Amino acid sequence: LLRIMEGEVRLLMVNRTPVHVVHKKPADGADAFSATLFSGAKYRYDHPDKWSKLVTPFLKELDAIDLVLGPFDSKPLIWTADFILDEKDSKGEDTYILGEINASCVGFTSQLELAPL
């Protein structure tokens, strides 16, 4: 994974709707590759429209995900799809590798005021 130091891209989903795209970039340094806030990574939250070349093809695959994992009404409401940047295509555009689909550690840190303790 030649571009791992550029971080990962997390698509935060609520059911079948993308809410945020989070670009998680590791802290600067030769040994820094972790994309957690604790490790010093920087998170940038974007609207899914800004990442349409990633989001649109992924959304087209949701029915296939349904076939493998079961219908969305039986899945957790909040979940993520995490991608790693792959080599650029012949047009110089980013390509992505789906690294994981996760519902146990979605790690969102925005709008926490909406869920007071």
C-alpha cells in the first residue's frame, strides 16, 4: 500500500445515507501510519458530494452488500466503510481499496453536542 501515509478515507453512513466523508491523515513523521486522533492524526470532515468519485460507486454496491450481509433493516443504523488510497488511474485520478465495513467502532467526533450524557 504505497499511499498508506496519505491516510484513510472513512465514509460515515446512517442506514443507506452517507453523512460525512472523513479523511484521516496520520501525523507527520517517518513512523507515523496510525490514523487515530490519539496518535496525532488530523481529521477533515467533508460533505459526501465532495467525494462523489468514491461515494457514488460505493452507493451503487449497497444492494450487493445487502445480499452478503442481509437487509439494511437488520443492520446497525450507524456504520462506516473505510478506504485506503490506491494507485492513481490512467487519468491521474485517485482509486480506493475498501479496507473494512465497521459498525462497532465508527469513531465519529462531530456534533457530539446532539447526544448529551
